[in-house]
Amino acid sequence: MQPARKDAPPKLATVPRKVLFVEGSAGGVVGGSLTGILELLPYLDRRRYEPALVLSEQKPGLDLPTRGSTSWRPAPTPAP
């Protein structure tokens, strides 16, 4: 058996890598950072990556993609 070529593409991982996207904007605004994440999520190869999205607050009118990804937001912090 010959050794692998040095310029050969790397083998795909057998288990998808977990990737956490954290979006921390405040004020209920859907801005550029969140828009970019939402545009990227559908194109990630699910054989290689298992994405999850954390929002710092609920975004009004935002319909999050749920197929193949996880979305979660923390519970509101109680007032002192």
C-alpha cells in the first residue's frame, strides 16, 4: 500500500462537528450579523457540521430555520 499523497484532500469526519453560532445584538433588530448567519445555515454540509444558533433575545417576526439546526434563546433575566 502506498502512503497518501501530501496534496490529497482530507478525509471527511465520520461524526459531524458541532458548530455554535452566537448572535448577541439587542433591541429586537435583525441586523447584518444575524442575516449573515441565517444565509449561511442552509448551505452548511450536514454530513460535516451540526449547527446550533443562540440568540440573546427574541427577534419579532423572525422565522428561524429549524431543519437541520437547533435554535435556542435564554430565558429572560428576572429584575432585581
